[in-house]
Amino acid sequence: MELQRYRKPNIRTDSICKNSQRKYNPAWRNPPRPQNSAQNPKFSYLPYRSPTTAKNTSKRGTAVLIRRGIVHQPVNIQTELESTSVNIKLENNIAQVTAVYKSPGVTVKPTDLDALTNHDGPLIIGGDLNAKHTDWQCPQRNKSGKTLAQHAERVNRYSVVASDSPTHYPYIAAHRPDILDIFLLDLPNTHYLLTNHCELSSDHNPQMLNLSSRPSMCGPPSARKRINWRKFQTELTLQIKNIRITTIDDINKNIDQLTKVIQSEIKNCSYESRTLHQPKSPPDDILLEIDTKRLLWKHWQRTRDPRVKTLYNAQVSHVKDILTRHRQSEWNSFTATLNFKNKSIYKLNRRLLHKQPKCQPLKAPDGTKIYDTNLKAELFADTMSAQFQNNPGPP
């Protein structure tokens, strides 16, 4: 099992759980997986997000991303800290995974820590708690760090785990790096490895926690099927014959026979749907250039060296150029496979001609499309005025 904790601009905490063991418990949540999820990463995970309660809108709350197929259940824990919790089946136990964030102006209270750690089973809490203490190799201690260290010593259940190198590199050069991203772990009989990655553009480094245990997973979803209704109608017409019914037993017998015929013909007339074009991941050489661009941005954020910024700008232009050439090459390769025999060119033409816009315009009662803002407001007003009428009184 692999957990990642990272922070981007306007995103405080994300946790990702992935990888696998094929088990299933119907009492646990496992929504169906959309098509093309293997090709599109945004469909491969289920987001659970707790919005922030702070007045500062730049703090967007916490979130946990769970890979589809993992048996899990969201949990609501009431604390004054920003947190998102999900229970997952970790082999034969129920583990609670929590992403948490504490802004510098908030004080860590023992009651909040009691609520977050009140779970009978494996416990994984990760995030930016802004809690500094020498026990996890911070240069100095603060009030939140002392509270957390005293609570961990008092309950004697979990341990505070942090990287041996700084996880936060401030944008202000006068401020020194520190360890702010930590984990509270209670994992009996489970080995783990914490890795501090110097990646992404945030001032916080991503933290990866690898566990020796695997979460329970259900089987993969069945392929999406379509029914050829014209063929079904033709075949069903040939199968149904005129019958004579004289008794009640004849009615039941013919109903059972008709049900079997319909089920059989639906199965025979079904086929797996296939998309015309499957998106592909960029080649390894392009991914390497993108990683280089991220590393240069990270290096410039820490050093503010103009020479590094020049290299970063040049790398950005280079990545844009190679991505443009790659997309054009992919499109040329795709159009070269179109032909008239399998009707793929007609399917592409139909998709391009009947492509629906992402945001449909409003329509007036006479069918005209409305784009003007004032006309939209008048349409809403007329609609609500027509719907919300006083009930007629007695005569």
C-alpha cells in the first residue's frame, strides 16, 4: 500500500491510497468505475473533501483521494482542525486514514487529538499540523508541538513519524526550512517507509508513506455493453409464435418461456462498446522533460536565482513545443487509421458535427437561445413568477 501526502497552491492536504488485494464486503462503499478510467487518471480516484472553515479563502480545506476498487467508507470527525477521514479495509483490520491541516493561528487542543485518534484499529494521520518539536528533529519547539508530544506520551498509542530532512522550504529567504508535515501512526505488525520527495511547485515537499499491508479491493468492473435493438426486435419476432392458452398453468408456462426467450435474445444481441480513440500517456522522454521543468521551478522557489529562472523559462517553452508536436503526431497517426470499411471515419465525423458544448445556453419559451446576462435574469424571473402563484381561495 502507498500513501502520498502533498500540498499544492490553494490545496492544503491530499492523501492517496492505492494498490490492492481482491476482497469485497458489501457493507462497504465501492461506487462503479467509469469507462476510460485507466486512461484518464481523474476517473481513477474518488475524492472526499472537507471545505475550510477559515475566513481566508486561500485555505481550501483537506481532501483524501481513494483509488477506485478499494473497499472504504468516509467518516465524519468533528474537530476544530481541518480534517478529512476515510476508513479502509487493511487486510483483516479497519484502518482510519485522515488528512489534517492546522493553520498557524489555530491552537492544537488535546480534545481534537482525542477525537482524531479515537479508533479501534490501525491509524494513519498525516498533514501539516504546524507542530514543531525536537522529538521529530525540528530545530525548535512551539506550543502545538509540545501539546502533541505530551498527548502522544500520555495515550501511549501512536507515534509521531517525520522525515529526517526539512519538508517545508519557505518562499521568504530569511526563514529557514523546517519539518511541518508529519504522520501520526498506529500500525501494529506493519512495516512502513517514509520518503521525502523534492518535487512539485509547492513550498511543501510531497511525503510518501509505503506500507507492507495491502487494502482490500473488489474485482474489476464488467465491460460496458450495448444492445442492438433492431436485431433484438427481428430475432424476437422470429422466436415468438402464436399459442393457445386454455388453463392457468398454460399462462405460467408461456410466461416463463417468453422470459427465457427475451433474456436469451438480449444476451445474443449485446456487444461491448468501444471508444473510437483512447488517450495515451506521453512518452517517457516527454515525461522526463516535464519532471525537469518541475525541478527547475522548485529550485528557483528556494534560491530565487535569476539564472535558474532563465533556465526554467527556457524549459517551459521547450516542453510546450514538444507537447504540441506530440499532439499533432498523435492526431496524424489517428486520422491515418480511419477508413470507410469499418465506418470509423463516419463515426468521427458524426462526433465532430454533433459535439455538445460544455455549457448549454438557456432557451426561451419560443425556442430561441439566450446568451445575454440580463435576458437570462428576466427568463428566471418570468419562470419563477409563473410557477409561484397564490393558491385560489374559496369561491
